[in-house]
Amino acid sequence: MLKKNNSMKSIRSYISIIVLIFCLPILKGQKTEPVQKVNYQYSPSWWQTTINLPEDPRKSLVGKNGQLLYEYPVAITDPKLSTVSGYNTSISFQTGENEVWKGQQLLKAEVPVVITQKEWKSLVVREEVFTVAPLLFGSNDTTIKEYLGTALSKKVTGRPGNDILIITIENKGSTPVIINPIIRINSTYSMNVDTSKGKVFLSDFLRVVIPYSIIKINNEPIRKNSGKSRNQTVLSLSSMEIGAGKKLQLAIGVSQGYTSIDCPNNVEQALQLQKQSITWWENLDLPYNKIIVPDQEIQNLLNASIRNIYQTIDRENNLIALKNGPSSNRQFNISDAPYIMDALTMLNQTVDVRKSIEYMLSLQRKDGSFQQQEKDWKETGLVLWAIANHARLTGNKQWLESVWSSLEKGYTFLMDLRNNTLQDSKASYAGLLPPGSGTNNQEIDFVNNYWGLAGLNSAITAARWVSRNGQAIKWQSQYDDYYRSFQESVKKNFKKDSYGNSYLPARISNDKKVIPQKSQWSFLNAVYPGKIFDMNDPVLTGNMKMLERSVKEGLLFNTGWMNNGIVLTTASDYAHALQWTGKAQEAANIMYAMANHAAPNYSWHEQQSLKEVTDTFTMGDMPNSRVSAEFIRLVRHLIVIERGYELHLMEGVPPAWTKPGMELKLEGILTDFGPLNFKIAFSADGSKATIDMNLDTNNRRPPQKILLHLDGIAGNPVAIELELKPNLHKVLTLDK
């Protein structure tokens, strides 16, 4: 049982038991704990890593095999042609024929130095690739306008830069080994090799620097596709001998930009640049320390997710365009950006998020809608939620008023769109939003209606918050009428799955082949963060039971475009819905399953095949910024989540994080009630938990309650109320 610590000076313990009877013992280890360990057992078959600097228009990537990849896209018609066929240029080093790939990792989650390990005969090969940090060659001058490539548009501006590959070859055998290294360059550009300078000119702005003797040049034929013609050049270097037990180091570089300085001149320079670049990354001011958890691999995924997001950002017109990825999905998607904004806002990156919201609002159409894809009604709902959510987390009513006209126009568009369907009473979707994109105008589209309702509800909440009471009352009446139409339609369209569970399909159509879980991410978003359902709503209870039967590898499958695939964003959606409906510990298990679908470079694809499926396709870019943001959001909410006027702590924290000697910390995390500092530390013998907390409610409405959940600590669904006061310090004594 929780006991009052004798050293506390308060007259009585101001802990109140909320869930169970006060005298019920709270015992450690009372529940059987699931195995919660990150081992990457479901990692995808292919991955790639961004090594470029944050917000840099030059998106340099390293493939799973260690190859440098540049300038996506190249038009292709055969996606099976090659895992790197979509890039203008691929550059790789090879110690000898039939090298064996052994693994790949990052130097640190915060430092994108990609280390690929290979073996050849008795040789162990270590290839380290990195981008040279700014300030080293004066390349921090942002006024320089360089033509760097054609990855996104006819011209991309930005500072020049350099990437370097350092190769360390160690002979583990007992006899010397002679190697004949080769450098393979595959490109859409014609190549000019200058052996006297040790350079390969792919264009005026892209050069490969090779400070070694090139003794042979072969132009190899490669399979062509219907896009740009490709060239492959293989450069053979002079033979080199590596004695038994000895090491050999080599270095080559890639220069981008007319005025970039070609480097390295030698291995020593490469090593010095690597050292300086590592130091630059280690001292970069990114919000790594806002969430600290005792599981190092979860921490690595958190920190790498933050870095991944900033590396995929593009600056456009001095605004921040949050891109989904660095290559195939290097675009701003309204369907994804609000979630990334949410993650960054909670990490108190307010300035950056405001610039990204400003960019998003610039896409609003004259009719008030947001439609990057025609008839994608949900995008308008998402923007309304993004505006209201950011305003609430930052507590800034003045900012909300500054963008109110955009929110108001979006609300009016959605409500008018819904009201127009009332004119055709015979239509199956009368009183709802009409069928949108992806429905072929067939019957009812609940996908867009879920986010239509969620967006409108967010706008109403925002109106109340800024005391626009008359507008809020009017909007609420309109919303209630819409919601009644929604519920009437729901009652007519329930179906049964093969297990007898009643559920509501995401879209109502004549296609009997559509499986129950398809596109149900939209329903999950309606549960959270949409919050449009009561907890006993038949749609909520039925769909959640149906989805319980749709889990493989710990996550929902077949919810997206890929058959037999896992959608990693939907993993977070499902975890959030489970937590919101009282199953926070199950949500923690999904967090671990999600982590185990990451690649060893701490990033995810949008979708990937199940391991049991022979087809190893993946979909979406990597690293995928939306998935990175979802992981941040999920970890944050498992530790702290707002429930109406209450703030809940440790609701979904797994027992694996509450062992003796462990510590969990939040620093300056934004909540609806103000910035939160929170730390819980467990004594070495596990008998005590020390809590330090400060919630800054200045100019905010404070929570009615702050509840600390003990399920992950003590194994029982107990919550205790913490006193709201500055710099709260409390010691909880735990019986064993």
C-alpha cells in the first residue's frame, strides 16, 4: 500500500485514491508483464538514411548497402528494377567481388554517420558516410544561390556541401591480402573522368573526389527503363596489400554546388572533417532532452525521429514546409503535416510550427477549403484541428484570433458542403459530407465524415475558448444536426465481420471484397484525437472489437493500400484509440511492436509487408516524417495525456520502465494546461518513487485534477491525485 513518507512535513498525505479502495494493497509484480524489448525483428527488407543537414535542400541519402544516393526522382516504370533506380545518381565502393553485407547502424541516434559493415575473404570492411557540417568551409552563407540539382524543381537553391565516405579495411587473417578496390557510379548524367585530378564530373555541380590512382575505367551496360537513360562507370584503383592483422583506410568524397570545395584530399583530412561534423551534430540545438525514458532503444528512436523530421524540412518563401520524406514523398501533405505539427508543438518548437502552419494556411482555397487532392474533404477538417490544437497547447488566444478567419472559412465550407446534401433526400449520404476522393462517388464516405466532424468539433471548442460564445452556440447547433444525420446513417450501415462483431465500414460501397479493417485509420482518428464518440457508442465498441481480430506482428494489418501490409501511422492511431478507451497498457505494447518494425537506422517506411509474405515491397518514403511524429506523439501520450479538464500522468507507461534505479523525465512539454516538467525516479531497491513536478499554469486555466496512474508502477489500475503547486516534491513508498 502507498504510505506517507515520514520526512514529509504536510499534516497528512494529500494522496487520494481515485480508482480502488484506499486500503487495497498496491504490490509490485502483481501482474504478468509482457515482454517489452526493442529487437527490430520486423524491420523492413530495405531502408535508407538521410545524412544531410537539417532543412537543407540537398537531401543526401545512404542506402542499406552503403551506397550514396542523390536526386530523386527518376521516372521508372518497373518498381522491381532496383531499390535505387529512382535516384539520378548512386555511388558505391567495393573492396572485392561478392562482398558479404553484415549489417548497418548509425554512430548515434542524434548523429547521422551511417556505418555499413561488410566482409570479403579474411577482410572486415567498415564504411562510414557523413555530410560535412557547415562552418568548416564557410558554407554557412545562406545568401549563396547555388544550382544544386533537379530533385524537386528546375532549380534548387541552398548552400554548397560535401559528403564523405571513409573505408576502413582490416585483415583478420594470418596472411596478407591484395585488394583491387572499385568505385561504381550509376547516373543519369554523362560522366567525365579526369584521372590527373582524381575527379569524376557528373555535371558542373556534382563531382566525385577520388584521391587515389585510377588505373582502369569501364563503362558497363545496365538495364534501361523508359525514363532517363543511365550510365554506369566502374573505376578500378591501384592494387593495395593489407598485411595480416593490419588495417588500411581510404576516403572518397562527393561535392555538390558550383562553389563547393572538393574534398577530401586524403584520409587524414576526411577523419578531421568527420570529427568536426560529429561534434557539430552533438551540439545541435534540437529538442532531444524534452522526453527521457529508461529504455535506450526507445530513446534512440525518439531522438532519431526528431532529427529525421528536421532533416526532411524544406524552407519555402522563408516558411517551413514539413515534408513527408526526403525522396519519393518529398512533399507537403495536409493529410500528414498536422500530426507532425502536433509532435513539434508538444516539444515546444512553437516558432517552427507557426511558420509551418502559415505555410499550410497559404494553401487555403477561395471557397475556404483545403484540398490538395480534389474532393479530399478530410483535409479541411484536419486543418481546423491543427489550428485549434496548436492554440490550445501553446495557450495563445491572440495567435488564434490572428488566424481566425482561416478557421472560420474552413468551418463554413464544411458545413455548407454538408447542408447541400440535404437538398437530395433520396441520396444515401443526405445530411453528410458527399463522397470524396477515393470513393468513385459511391454511396457513403465515412472517412471524410469522421474528419469533417472532428474538425468542426475542434472549431467549436476553439470558439468557446476565445469567448466567441454566440458563434460557438450557433456552430454547436449546426454540428448537433450534422451529428444526428451521422448517427442515423450509422444505424443503417452496420455490418458483421466473420467473427460476428458488428462494425461500421469506413466506406459504404457495393464492393463485397472490401475487408472490415480497410481504411479504419479514419475511425481511429475519430476516436482520438477527434473525440467525437461517447465511450459506449456502438460504432466505437463494435469497431474496436472488430480490429482486435485484425492484428499481426502486434499491429493492425491490411488497413492501407498494400495487401498483407502494415501501415505504421495506423499503428499509432490504434494505440491512441486503445489508450483513449481505457487500455493504455495495450497501447504500450503497440509502441514496442511499432518500434520493432523500424529499421536499425531508427526510421520507418509508411507501409511494409508482413514478414511472412514473400513479397518484400515497401511503400512511402524513408525516413517517413509522419511516422516519426507518430512515435513521438505516442510516447508523449503514454506518459502524459489530457482528458478534458484533467491531466493524466503515467497512464500508459510500461512496467519495463519502472524497475529499480530507473528514471523517466519530461522537460518543458507543452500541455493544454501549460508547460510541464515532470520526473519520477525509482530507488535502487524499488521501494520508493520520488516525484518532482512543476506545471506552469500562468495565464492558463489549471486542470481540475492531476492524476498519477500506477498500473505500470504497481500492477494495479490505481490512480492517485497529485497536488497542483509549484515545484511539487513527493516520495511514494511502495510495498513489495
